[in-house]
Amino acid sequence: MNGWFKRLQLVSASWYSLGHGTNDAQKTMGVIALALFSSGMMSSFRIDVWVILAAHTAIALGTLAGGWRIVRTMGHKITKLRPIDGFCAESGGAAVLLGTAHFGIPVSTTHVIAGSIMGVGGSKKVSAVKWGVSRKILLAWILTIPISAFFAAVAFVLIRPLV
């Protein structure tokens, strides 16, 4: 059975990858286009082809450079995944990402796959999920917003006198 799901994981990983691109790339393109429009470098708000290519390239390079750490944490440290588990987590995550992209709801792809993996692990046995690792991930997510806000405020205070 695992042999079949090992092959099917190529399909589910492709679905998840498509969902990742429809979600994260769209947010990146919007931020770039908004920055260009706000700075006056564009006379009207639009997404040029080079912005689309830049967003996709950035995601691909980011995944290549640091994505394996996230994949390793998700696939090995939250719960033990067999091919059938990976297929279910990826398929469930893809459904969420494609659904939210369809309705224009921005979500974190990392949150989605982490929740999917925890769901797969928890459906086998609640103790199959390493909740200590899951707590650390949750804490990092919670702290990201106020820490980012703090650094953005500091950057604004430092840059404002120059403008």
C-alpha cells in the first residue's frame, strides 16, 4: 500500500505546490505592485509580467535555500509520516489552499501544512503528535506579528526624517 501512496504523493505534492503558488505568489505580487504604484513608478495599479516572474522566482529560490529545514521539521519532527500520511496531509492542505485562493483569502501555507500534518498524526493517535514541537511552531507564529510590527515601526522612525 505504501508503494502506491509513494507514487500518489507526486500528485498530492503537485496539488500542494499549485496551491502554494496561487496563494503566496499572489501576496508577493500584490506587495511588489503596491510598492511600485505607491512610489509613483507605475501610473496605474497593475501586475506586470516581470512582477509575476519575480514573485515565482523568489518563492522558488526561497524554497531551494531554506525550504528543506521546514520540510524536515514538518515531515519528521511533528509526527512520523508514512507515504499515505503525506498524501493525506498534502491533499488536505492543497484543498484548503486552492479553496482560499479561489475566494481571495490569504493564508500561510506553512500554517496549512502544519495543521494538516498535525491532523493526520492526531487522527492516528493524539500522542502520535509531538506537541512540544507543535507548541514551539505555534509560539513562533504568534510572536511573528508583534515582532514584525516592532521592527517595521523602528524602520519607519529611522527613515521618516530622511523623507
